[in-house]
Amino acid sequence: MSSIAPAHQRKRLGGSHWTGIAENERILALALLAPAVVILSTFIAYPFVMAIWFALTSIRVGDPGEFIGLANFAKAWHDSIFQTAFKNTVFYTSWATIFKLTLGMCLALLLNRHFRLKRIVRASMLLPFIIPTVLSTFAWRWMFDPTFSVVNWLLYRTGFITNRLPFLSDGDWAMWCAILVNTWRGMPFFAITLLAGLQTINPDLHEAAALDGANAWHRFWHVTWPLLLPVTLVVVVFSVIQTFSDFQLIYVLTGGGPANSTHLVATYAYQLGVGAGLLGEGAAISLFMFPVLFAVVWIQLRYLRRIEGA
Amino acid sequence: MARVTRRKFLQASSAGLAGILAARQAPAFAQGTALGWLRWSDFVPASDQLLRNEILAEAQKALGIKVTLETVNANDIQPRVTSAVQSGTGPDIIMTLSNWPQLYADSTVDVTDIVEKLDKDQGGIYETNVAVARVGKRWAAVPWATVGFLIAYRKSWFDQIGVSAFPDTWEKYREAGKKLKANGHPLGQTLGHTFGDAPAFCYPYLWSWGGREVDEGKVVLDSKATLESVRFMTGFWKEAHDEGGLAWDDTNNNRAFLSGEISATLNGASIYVEALRKPEQYKTEKGTPLKDDIQHAALPKGPGGRFSYHLPISHMVMKYSKNAKAAKDFLVWLQLKPMFEKWFVSQKGYSVAATKEWEKHPMWQQDPIMLPFRSATATGRMLGYSGPPDKRAAEVLSRYIIIDLYAKAVQGMKPEEAVRWASGELRKIYSQV
């Protein structure tokens, strides 16, 4: 661009010095990148580095502690509550992602059809995703309340149950309730993203497949699914990251109980680090999430690149 | 009740402040001083209203200190302390429960001078309040009060099953609970991760069977007594309790009792105080005021004796505070008899004072239902028994290990395994330097 107008003309066009800087692509690139770099450094990189440092020390609240190497990691590794929390996190993430993907795909396929009030239905579908997690989870907590659950009341009144269902007071039930709430909340994200992907698929492909005698399932499996796979993988990566590091939902719904049966790595790290003030141990526990998430992202992105390359 | 003026306060609190008194104005540091004060949302809401509407306004007049009171759910206090200490900014005064001052001692201002005076002026501080707030020779927090824990129960429902006197042993309580549950009125008890009711039940229950956490610095939880307590609990829970209690926090049993779902629950006096406050709202199935059907009793005894754990409350002045002196002066003023009395009376016995003199207060003669709370704290044991309630004992509580010992067993873990698990966790904590 800079070769278009001689320097003296540029000067006349106004803001000679600044125009010159703006037209320098290197400077412009740096200027555009700077806000993102500052934000990421302040809110992601700095806390991450601090977390690593904390994890290597015996820091407690009000006591800076001393360097202890990997002792916090070793302690966490042998901590039975951490082991439970880690297993819970894997279980919670796996099932919630499977449900979100399956139901989100079904919803996207339905919403991709033409029907009356399509726009309103599409917009309202996003409500669970828009409402702040804490608020919606509080509503779910009341619905699952051990004593005053409206669900129990309804089932009892309609004669389906004679005793209350232990939604949050039984470890297994509580975990499935948490998965249900997470699915309810996360499904719209899957549905809307997959819907966007579906709309990029050329209808001619379906038409051609139909002419060749493919039924609905064949058309989905051999046309829609392969074309949707890149979008699906991206949305699954995002979802796994968010679900694996979930905190708010469990904190509000069960607090990790009963007896740690719904504790996730993030909620246990919070309980130890922020609740009990054992900052070093809490940081070490939270850092256990990093290699797992890194591996998930790496595998999926590698797979994605292979598909795109094929 | 006498109003405490600035002059009276200064006269009472310190002779060293005579010069300030002569100047006829609030001390220079205090003029325009603002303090932040973090407390729990009181289970007796009238006391929070009293603090906000009356006492803090008087503090401003008397001391020239503007205090902003912030109230939060008690389970959120510890996270607030951590963030305040680590960031070096936050409320100047923070209320603590239980033995938390042991955890935060390094981040608090030494308040030995004002506690020693309080101890001298008000008949001595209870042993449990001393044990939690004093670290070594210094006081890390100013003892304020103790929430007494007793079982609130429905007299008429116990009468219905032929139990006229509250069961004094766990076996009798279990038998009564079985019948009550069969009648649709189970016992209610939380075994959840929550600050008050869960430890106030589980620790004394363990002690009453002869179990204890440590002895002479050694973890001794994996004893026959502990195992027996866990075995008994598994049957007791299924036969007599509302099993939803595994997911309860400190508020659920209040709601369940007030709505007529449960027949008995270990609690502070907040259930009764609330029923007393709203007799038109809370009624029995016969339409009579619920308050007239509530009685209080101590936890039953076991083979090891009868014990209780009550919840001490203290106030920490934080080291990061830029107004530590003003914060200390405010706490001195607040615990002068005329001021403290207002708050104490508003609690109607839900809290007893940290000092013994208040046992003599005429309030205790007004309502015989509340009388058992008067001296309840004198019989309490502290966490970490028979060791001190130090930071390791506080960590055991923060990880809810003793509560989960029972919660795991009632959910199906073998008692032997639950005891092994809890002992292992305790050993890891107590092996730390």
C-alpha cells in the first residue's frame, strides 16, 4: 500500500506520521494483537504461572511457605478424595458430552427443517445457555430439594412413587442429576453450532443421495455426518474443556456431596485452596486438569487436521 | 438501657485515652474512619437488623467510626478470608466460626490486650472460646459468643409414640426414631459438607462412643469405639432418619422442621426462635402454635459418655487492615455491657456470650424452653479431641473427614473401610509438620 502514494502526497492527505505508522503492517499487526496479548497475559498466563509456582511451594493462606518441589503433586496423587474427584470428572465429562452431542445433533436436525415459528423456537432454545449458570442451577437445586422437590411432589401426587427419589442425597443419583443439568445447559450450544454446520451442506447432495435410493439414516450417516464432522469435533473440544473444568454447576447444585461423590477436580481444588486456605495443594490439584485437557485438544485437533487434509 | 457515649466509652476502655477525652472529640484517627465488617447472615435475622439499624449508627456517634456490615452465608466466609488475605485487602474485621482463627492466626492482629480486659471484666471466658481463639500465648481473635447446639423436638409426636421424656441413650433414640419415621415424622440430621449442624452432630456422636481423633499427637481414630459408632449409625440412619439429610446444609433442617416434615433435629435455637417470632405462620397439624410444641434436649449418651460441640464465634482484626487500631476500639466498644446486651437479648438465647457473666442475665428467666442453652457451652468439647483444636484439627474439619466417615458408611461403604479411610486421611494431615 505504501508504494501507492509518494510521501509528500501522503502528508497532504493528513496525519502523515500516524498514517505512516498505520500503514506499516508490522506495527498494525502488533497494535491489533496487543489488547489480546495483554488480556491473555493478565488473566490467563499470569494466573497460570502463579498456579505453577504455588503448586511447587507449601503456601497456605497468610503464609508464603517454601519451595517443596513436587510434594503437593505427590500428596494429591495419593489423596483418596482427589482420586474420587478425578474419576468423577472423567465420568461427568464423558457422559455429559455424549448426551449433549446426541441430543444436540437431534435438535439441530429438527431445527434444520421448515416449520411455523421456526425462528422463535430457535431463539428460545438458547435460553438455558443464556441464563447465568448459578441462577439456573439454583432453580434445579430447588427442583431436586431433598424435602421440597417439586419433581417428587408431582410424581407422588400422580401415583408414580410412594417414597421420595433421592435426587441429591444419593451419590449416584446426585452425579446423574449434575449430568442432566449440564446437558440441559450445554445442549443448545451443540445444537446451534451443529445447525450452523448443517446449513452449509448443499441440499443437492441429499437430493442426489435420495435419488440413488438412500433412506434417511443412510443420508445422515453417509452425507450429513462426514460433512459435519469438522464442526462436531470443534464443538466437542470446546465442550470437553468447559465440562472437565466445570465448577459453578457442582458448587451450587451439590457442593461436591454427598461425601465427595460429586466432587470434581475444580471444586475439590477450590475447597482445599480457597476454602481451607491450602493454596499450594489446591493449585497442584487444579493443575492436574492441564495435561488431560492438553491431550484431549491435541488429539482432536490432530484428527481434525487429518480429516481436512484428506 | 444506658446509651454509651463516646465519653463513657473512652472512660471505660482505656485510661490512656484521657487526653482524647479532654479534647472532647472522637480520636483523630477515628474521625471519618471507615471499617468493613464481615459476618454471617444470622440465623436470627432480628440481630442483623439491630446491628445495621441501631448499633452501627451508635458506633458512628460514639466513636466517629463508620462501620459497613456485610453479611454472607457462613459457608462462604472461609473463601472470603482466603481472598482477602492473599490480596491484602478486604474487611477490617471478620467473624470466624469454630477453630478457624487457628488457620488464619498469622494474618491477624494481636488482640491480647482487649481480650484480657474482656476476660477480667466479664467473669472469665469459656474454655472452648479460649481454645479456638488463642494461638500459643497470643490471641488471634476476640471471642464473641457461642451458638449452642441442642436437639429441637416435637413434644406431641414423641408423646404419641409413648416417649414422654426425651431419650437419653442412642439406643432409645433410635427406637423412638424408628416409630416416628413409621408415623411419617423421621429424625432430621445433615451429613453434608456444611459448617454447623454436621460437625455439631458427628463429633459428639463419635466422642460418645469413646472414639477420638488423636491422643498425644498420634491418630487413634481407627479404634473399636469408632467402628462401633459407624456400625450403629448405618442402621440408625436408615431406620430413623430422613435420608435426604445427606444433601442438607445448615438451613434445610430448619425448613423441614418448621414445615412439619421432621420430628427432631440437632440445631441451634433458631428453629424455636423463628417459631416464636411468627406464631401465626408456623402451626402444628392441630392448628396450635408450633412454638408450644417445641422442646430442647441434649444429644443422647453412648458407651463413652455424653458430649456436645457448640460453635464458638470470634472476630479477627485483619493484619492487612489500615485501620486496625480503630477496628480494635470498635470491638472493645461493641463488647461493653450496654452494647453487647442489646445484641445478646436480640438473640433470645440462640447465642450465649463468650464470657460467663451473661449466664446470670435475666433473659434466661423469660422462657424456660431456652433455658437448656444457658450453660450448654460449658459442657462442650472441641474439635481435634483429645488433641488441641489447632490448625490440623481445623484442616480435618475443612475437609469434612469426620462427617464423611459417617456419610460414606450410610451410603453403603463398609464400616471397617470407612474407618480405615478416615484414619488414613487424618494420618496424612497429622503427619504434616
